[in-house]
Amino acid sequence: MAKVFDLSSVRFVKRIVIGQQDAALPYTQEQAKQDMQMLNQCLSSLSKGHIIACEKNFCVLNQGEHQVVQQWVVYHIGFEKKPLWIDNQ
């Protein structure tokens, strides 16, 4: 029988940002790939994490005559204990 995840057992939360959150710094495909790999590792590796919260953020910037909307998502991954491999990241 599968073990049921209980929020009261969360002792460590990893915050993972996916998307451009700073207009001054470019967000490359390589950075996006690294962020997605980290998210996938948190959800599938030993000491498996669970998504406990998700923030969706945006910012409207005026660049000359144009408006640009930047969006990013922040995932909060809860673990029962801090995985050892997170220190190596």
C-alpha cells in the first residue's frame, strides 16, 4: 500500500523559480533547462518531494512604446527531510 503524504511531515522546503524574474538579466534556454531538471529531480529522486505550493507572478514593463509582460512560476517542493543531493547543487 502506498504511503500517504502528510503536510505535517514536511521538514524542508526547496523553492524553485522557473522563468525570468529580473528584467536586467536575460533568461536563457540553458537556464530554463537547468531549472526544469532541478524540479524533475526534486519530484522523482530518492527522498521524493511533493509540490506543496505554487506562485504565479508577472511584471509589466514599459520599453519605449511597447509593454512587455514577464512571467515566472515558483514551485515550493516539500520533503520529509533535506535530501543529501541538494547540498551538491
